[in-house]
Amino acid sequence: FDDASYVGTRLLMDKELFQKRVNEFYDANAKLIDGYAPFCKHIFVPNFVGAKAACLTITPENEKFLRSGYNSRTPQ
């Protein structure tokens, strides 16, 4: 919210209002999803800020940057 040099997705909403909306959603639904560790929990909320995930169409020109090799650690 406050780092002007951040180049990722920006949430164009007051951060206190954002927190209030997330808390309201949590209070209404009260569902946390287990994460990768016992102390890690996720809450999934509707996209009420209109955020868009960055994406790019895969083309022959950029495909080479997306492929990597696979080396098996065992003969199987």
C-alpha cells in the first residue's frame, strides 16, 4: 500500500478500509483454510478491489523463457 517503488499489483483502496472489508468477510464466513504449516492459514475473499493478476500470452518468442529441462534423479 505504501511502497511507491513496488511494481506488482497495486490495491487502490485505503488500507484501513481494505482491512475492515476483509475482517467483515471473515466474521460473516469464519472459514480459514490450512496452509503448508500448522501456523499458516489462508482466507480467500472476493476480489472487491478489482485487482488483476499479471499474465502474458505464451508466444513462440517468449516460450523459450518458460521451458526448462527435467532430469530424473532415478532411472525410473
